[in-house]
Amino acid sequence: MHPHSIQLFDPQSFSYTYMLVSPADGAAVIIDPVFKQLDI
């Protein structure tokens, strides 16, 4: 089985966050390239 992928866009940092979910057991991982968000 292939993991389900969810793509989220954050317009403030102009970046994408990804969540991969295993359909077998529901385990998930989040891939977020933004370390910290700054207020400007």
C-alpha cells in the first residue's frame, strides 16, 4: 500500500507542508520546510 499524501500551502511563508499517512496503521509524518515563522 502507498501512503496517502496531503499538501498544505501557507501563503504567509509561501511554502508547502506535506503530511504522509500510512493507510495500514494510520501512522503519519509531517514534512515542513519552515523552521520558524517571522512576523514582518
